[in-house]
Amino acid sequence: MKSLQEDLKTGNFKQAYLLFGEEAYLRQQYKDKLIQALNPDGDTMNFTRYEGKGIEVREMIDLCETMPFFAEIRVILVENSGFADYMKSLPDYIRMVFVEEEVDKRSRMYKAVKACGRITEFARQDEKSLMRWAAGILGREGRKIRTSDMELF
């Protein structure tokens, strides 16, 4: 997760990202942050979202091979698809973000993204991490909570 945070901070993005794991809240948060960073103006002409296993692969490949319209990059978000083989030859102007609940680390998708991008797994958070996270939110609001009270939650 630290390397993804570093990319978001510096603005030096890889060609592909794979966000996966059972922690749905973190997956969603980082997906939104990444899409916002890659597409800050909300450009709908150069942003496309696909979802599910019924993706028309040829259509997506054609879109990937189409130059961006009055922009430097085209962003493609693919959620819950299990897709990947095209990844071996992505054009420089494409940024792909895959968001999956589960990924087999032996799969072609995993290996393809690892070769040209960044993989971030969002595993279930332990109790201490969740307590620090909640305390941080309260702290930003000017509130404090004792550890014993936090444990009651």
C-alpha cells in the first residue's frame, strides 16, 4: 500500500494497477483516489469503466489502441472481471486500473500487471489498525477517545 501511496503523492504513475483483497472499504477508497489522480478534471472522453465478467474484450482492446482525445492519457477502469491477457503490449498513453475482490497470484493478470504496473492487496485489517484509523479520524475532528472506549466499539 505504501508504494501506491507514493505514486499518488508524487504523480509518477505506472501503466497498470491491480487493487484486490477482502478489505472492500480500502479497495474503494484507493480506487477513487487513483482515478481522481489519473483523471483530475473528470474527463469523460478519455475515461472508460468496465465491470463484470461479460466485458467485450475486442471493444476494450480497440479502445486501448485509440489515442486519447486532446489529453495525454486514457484511463480504463476494469472492475470484477478476471481479465488481463492484453496487458503485454499496452501503449504508453494507457493507464489501466483493475479492481478485483479475489485474484489468483498465479494468474496471467497478476503476472502481467506485476510486469508493467503495481499490485496492491488490501487484506482484512487487524483490530489495532482499525483502532488507529478510527482514532485518526476523530483526531482530525478535534476529538479524543480512550483505548478502553475504542475497544468497546
